[in-house]
Amino acid sequence: MSHQSILNEKSLEFLEQYLNNASPTGYESSGQKLWMDYLKPYVDTFITDTYGNAVGVINPEASYKVVIEGHADEISWYVNYISEDGFIYVIRNGGSDHQIAPSKRVNIHTKNGIVAGVFGWPAIHTRNRAKEETPTTDNIFIDCGCDTKAEVEALGVHVGCVITYPDTFSILNENKFICRALDNRVGGFMIAEVARLLKENAKTLPFGLYITNAVQEEVGLRGAEMITQTIKPNVAIVTDVCHDSTTPMIDKKIEGEIKIGRGPVITYAPPVQNNLRDLIIQTAEAENIPFQRLASSRVTGTDTDAFAYSNGGVATALISLPLRYMHTTVEMIHKNDVENVIQLIYHSVLTIANGEDFSYYK
């Protein structure tokens, strides 16, 4: 298959808006509203729940249920302590990287709106060169320009306020998408594009398709645990990101060899159901979609694990998007990979639909 772009101008406008909107773990509602507004023309109905999981459903009356899933949340920080001289100390909300924090601008989310701040750090001139201190969760701090704790609190900042980075979407060298939170709002984007293609190509399905944007993945797959009990699917295809291991300082003997631009990544792991994975591989080969393989020792560390081990066992597989610099503000993906993941999920759904029966996944 010669590469032909399936992303249109409206798609890319949505992707940029969706990425630029902050959706930290536990506070995904604004992003979910954007996502549902975009998905609405392509589905029959929606399911939402107490914690903010959002599901667009095609053929909601069908008894057999297939899920395609990404997660909506991004890593962030919580205000944990405010010193008397107005400095803010933090704890993680998800796997936030303390080493990238110094000198980063931040948004502190309060009931009064956004309060701007910066992660401060001692100037190089003032540090002990014989014993350089490195950033840790104990010593990084936020300065929002206040002189006292009372001033900070007057802005509406209190313990428990969530903190995100303001870095926004950009394109590098024409085909590299750069942003914070590509992990994994790009997954929500890709499954929405699958729904769009099904609608625009007038495809009918013999089962219910549940386009699922789960919350709270970054703190233990919690949204997926909840929503899989609600949906009770028969099959789940999960998409998330995985590491490009070809950048400096990564050991391929440990991480495997994966590179952006070489296609979707199909994972081998105990939670991945073999027949479903083989169907996806056969689909990729039939459609000439490039793909890579990755082995994961015990778990995938993604919502795949939550779906696979729910409801007495759900046939589940993982299609990952290779990404550089995970959990930083400059996460990087390749446009061609995004399109090929969309194509692979889309054609895999059609392959399932065209099967003689569904017993293949048991």
C-alpha cells in the first residue's frame, strides 16, 4: 500500500485542540466533552459513568460487543505543601518525571481559573560543583511569584490543586507531531478516526462497536477496570503508546527495537489473546500495513491488562503507537504511524465483521 493520508483538515484541527486542552488524571471531563463532540456524528449513542469514562456506541442493540479503546488522561502534579515564604511543593499524579521539571512553566488549576507558575531551580553559579544535586520529588518546587503562603492562597491555590504543563501541539520537520500528553490522547483521537472512517465508508457491522476513551490509566488502569464491567465486551482492541528505543541512552537488549516511522507495534504478552493478535497480524499483511513486534514479559502496562482479565476473560490485543520521550513535554510521534494505526484498527474491525462466526476468539 502506497502511503495515502487519511487525516483531513478537520481531523488535525480536532487533534490540536484536544491535545492543547489539559486533561490530568481525575480531571478529564473537559477533554472528554471535546472528544464526544467530535465523535457524535459517527456513533449512535454514548455511555458515560461516574468517573468520566466516555464511550461512543455503534449498534448498541447488538448482543456481541467489540471495544476499541484508548485513554484520556495525562500525567500531572498535585500541590502537596505551601511553605511560609510562598514556594509550592508537589507530589505526582501519575508518572510525572521530576528530572524534567526544573525551569518548566506550569498551570495550577484552581476554582478561580489558571494560576501560572514555574518550577524554579538554583542557578548553576550557586550550586556546589563538587556535589551537584539532582532534581528529586523532595526538592523541586513551584514559584508563582508570591512572597508568602497567604499570597499563594489568595490566588486560589491550595493543597490538592492539580498542576499541568502548558506546552502545546507543534509539527517538526513536516511529519513529526510534538506535544505533551500524546500519551495517550492520540489514542482517543485514533479510535475516533476509526469511527469516522466506518461512517464515511458506509460500513455496517454485525456487532456493537464500543469506541472507548477511558480515564485514570496513568494511576493503574482504573477507568478501564470500571468501564469493562459496564460494557462486558467479547473482544477488545486497545491502543496506547510504546517506547521508540532507537534514541540515545536506551538499551535495545532490554527495551527491544522499535522506531517511529516504521509502523504500528503489535505486542506479545500473556494478556494478549493469541487468536486476536494473529488476526491483527494477518490483517496488516493483507492490507500491506507496516508493523513492528514487541515482547512484554508479564503484563503490557496498558489498559489491555484490565480488559483481558475482566469478566472471566475478554479476548484482548494491543496495537501501540511508537513514541519518543514518553512522559515529557516534547513527546514525539510520526504522522505516518498515526495513520497506519488507524488503518490497522479499522481493517481489523472489518476483518472481525467479515468472519464466519465469533468462536475464533474463544
